[in-house]
Amino acid sequence: MAEDRRTRRTRRALADALVELVLERGFSALSVEDITERADVARATFYSHFKDKDALFARVTADLLDGLGRRLAPSVAGSAVGFTGKPLLEMLRHARDERDLYRIVLRGEGDGKPLQMFTDVCAANTAQEFRARAERNDVKPRIDAELLARVWVGEQVAVLRWWAESETPPAPAEEVVRMLLDLALRGRYWASGFDAPE
Amino acid sequence: MAEDRRTRRTRRALADALVELVLERGFSALSVEDITERADVARATFYSHFKDKDALFARVTADLLDGLGRRLAPSVAGSAVGFTGKPLLEMLRHARDERDLYRIVLRGEGDGKPLQMFTDVCAANTAQEFRARAERNDVKPRIDAELLARVWVGEQVAVLRWWAESETPPAPAEEVVRMLLDLALRGRYWASGFDAPE
DNA sequence: TCAATAACAGACAGCTTGTTCATTAACGCA
DNA sequence: TGCGTTAATGAACAAGCTGTCTGTTATTGA
């Protein structure tokens, strides 16, 4: 009952073609024919798999999120301690492996809808994690968990983007994590080089 | 030598129609005719002003940035002190006044290009501000100014979006500024409700 | 008032979309 | 290996959108 090899091959070809072409010309500049041509697939075949360009992109993004989730699962499970930065590190590695796809998603290609999928999922998980942590340690957050999660994800997205768009890696993943963690935990004054945090 | 009243009227009508329609249906779903119809302008006239949809959107975004710059000028000039949050407050107010436009830009409509314009300008200014401040106070930043700026702008964009998308204002601008400033300066541990920042 | 010019409606070829159909080829399974 | 099932193909279609050009009309600023 495993998926037919032909469908797997075409879907994979279409997905790869999409990523390549979006990177080259931008999502809105592409026609379905551009994609099928690059993928070496008949145009009619495209429509037997996806409603339109956006559906293909949405599917590709959803798969990316699945992959990320699977990679993150172990490091999230063992994070009862505090802000270790392990999930962030895993995310950076994922972005290294799927660099092109990360680039087009983070750029907001597709009217920002894939990016929204991405941030919404991350923010929801993060917020839940925050709430769970607060509960476990019996502390009351001084800032709404939802807002806190949005801000944290906003930071991460900014860093991911900077990281994925740089031609030569500006810093090893471990160092980026350290910097961001220092910044997040110790505050901006510290990061700017000042000593007194008030 | 002032601009012809007709062109002013037409451009304004097109800009307003664009914002309305993007909010309703999304940028990629719009045809030029949709826009001209809503603006009550002949289709041919559109092309005598703009090359295409994207050019119109780019123009609207550039104007928004102009307006923001003009509003920010006074508070940036007087910020020799430190992180006062005055620019952020002014930005939130600007977002309140131009809510619809902010929403579509921050969503990443137009394949994220307007949003990129927005973040690039903000990040460039912020980075320069960071560098100037470090120079004035003769301190050495512990984190690269460029990265620091990207992270800070990433936060701001996340908050702006949350703020602009909420149906009923979730909090007054002043309070949002206070929260974000506390978070930025005192760090995540503090925000989460913990006492010891290490 | 008048010259300049913006706005207009209409028409144009060329391209993209999404669908349908009959035909061919690849697949999984027994 | 052979067989029934199903995916892929290429061609054709109407409908819609794009970008450009036309001659004409209406508004504008001086």
C-alpha cells in the first residue's frame, strides 16, 4: 500500500523545481509551466497533484515543518531544565541542511503565507513550552506567554534568515546559539557592552 | 510646479484601492483591473503611472517609510541617553494610524518584498544607532552590531504585527513599549518570572 | 482664455490558467 | 511472468490577465 513510485518521483521533482525557481526568479514570477518544464513533467500532471502553485508551496512548507518537528522532538523532550538553546541549535542545523527552502520561506515568498505557517507553528509550540515551564517551576510570568513567544520566534526568524542568507557562514551554529542565548537571558545592555543593567 | 491635482487624485485612489483589496483578497489574487475598478480609474491610466502591481505596492511602501522616518526624526535625535523606547512608541503610534497598510506589509504580501524594504531600512538605522552609541560611550559591543540590529528589528516586527493584527488593541502602546523594553534590557528569565538571571 | 497634459474607452496580440480527453507507459502484486 | 490498475502524457479548449497603443475628451495651471 506504499505510495506509487511514480507519484513520489513527480512530487519530488515538482518540489525541487519549485525551490530552485523561486530562488532564481521569485514565486510570483513563475508560471505552472515554468515549474513543470524544470521538473520535466507534463503540465497536466501538475494539476492531478496540486490545485495550483500555492498548494504545491504549502505542501512543501508543511513537509519542512514535519521534518523540523521530528528533529526537534528529542531536544524539546529533555528540556525540563531551562533555556538550554538546544532546540535553537537543532533548528540552525536543519536550516543548514535545507538552506534553499529556508531562504525562500523566510523571505516571505508566496505572499508570506508559508512564512506564517512556519512562525505560527513555532510560536504555538514555544508559548506552550513557556506555560509548561512556568507551571512546573511555579512562577508567574511577568509578560504574557503569547507575546513572549512571538517575540522569541521573531528573534529566531531574524537570526535564521541572517544565517541562511549569508553566502559564507558568518559564524558556526554553536556560536550563534551562544550569542542569542546570552542576549536573550542577560539583556540588551549586556550585549551592547555596558556593564550595569539599569 | 506642484504636482497636477489629477495625478495626485489618481495615485491616491490607486494606493487606497490596493490596500483595501490586498487586505480583502491578498496581493497575488488581484488583477490590475480589480484595482482600477475599485479606484474608479481607467485601466490604461494605471499603466501611465506604474509599471505593474508590484511597482504600485513598492511606491506605497516607500511612502510609508518616508512618513515613518519623518515621525521618528525628533525622537531619534534626542536619544543620546540610552534605550528610552521613544522611537518604538512612535512606531506603534504610526502603526495605529496606518493600521491596514502595516498589516499587509507585515504579513509579507508581495512575496515579502515590501516587508524586506521595511526591515532593511529599520535594521540599517538601528545598527548605525548602536554603533554611534557604542562610540559615544566608549564601550565595545559583545555582539556584532549588525546581528544585534536584526534581532532587535525582528522583535519589533513581531510585536508590531501582533499589535496591528489584534482586533481589539490588546494593550495600550505605552504598556507594550514598557514590556518590550523590560524584556530587552532585563532578559528573558526576568520576563518569565524567574528571579535569578543565571 | 488657452496650451498642455492627464484621463478615458476600446482594441490588440500574447501568455497563463485550469479543465478535459484519449492514449501510452509504469507500477504493484500474485 | 503476466495482468489489472493507475499515473503520466500531449493536445486542445475557453476564459481571463497583461502590457501596449490608439484617437478622443476633459481638467488643469498659468
